Amino acid sequence: MNCIDAVPYIPRYGSLKSEPGGSQRKSKLAHPEPKITMDEKRLFFALSTGVRMSEIFTLTWHNVDLVNRVATVTNENAKSGKTRALLLNHDAMELIRKLRFRDSCEYVFTL
């Protein structure tokens, strides 16, 4: 089995770059936003909210309250058979807002 000896360095968007001489400044180059697939968006939402994948596929816009930052998993879709509320953190809300106006589909996450 291969093991990782150290955490690899991955530069982030807008991160400081080191210059010769030791000084640091923000990069002036514009970095385009990376393309994120729908699978990655579903996984990100699952990690942000703790929701199951089966519940993500059945989440409709009718069950998302953007004002109160809550998504509702109905009892028909929940594994436990009980309705529950998902609190949406900042990252989940940002993703939901981006998905809101992409098409007129009933479901939040499409295939």
C-alpha cells in the first residue's frame, strides 16, 4: 500500500506567491474559476450538510428555503422515515444560489 509522506502543496486561488528575495505579493494574473462537475457539487453539498446521496437526488426546490437557510428532507425521502431539516452553511448556500437559476428543473441536483 502506498502511503503519503507529506501533504502536497496546492496553491489556492488568489494565494500569495513567493518571489526571489523573500518578499510576497498577490498574483496579478487572473485565474479562471475551475470547472466543477455535478458529481463534485453533490459531494460537496453532502459533506457540507451531512445529507445522504439518495436524499440529495430527491431534493426539490420546493423543499429549499433560501431566506431561512434550511433545506427539508421529507419523510418519503428520508431513510429514517422522518422529516428533518438541514441547516445550510455559507458554502452550501453559495452552491444552492449558483444552481438556482441554471434551468427550470424541479430538482436541485440533476444527473
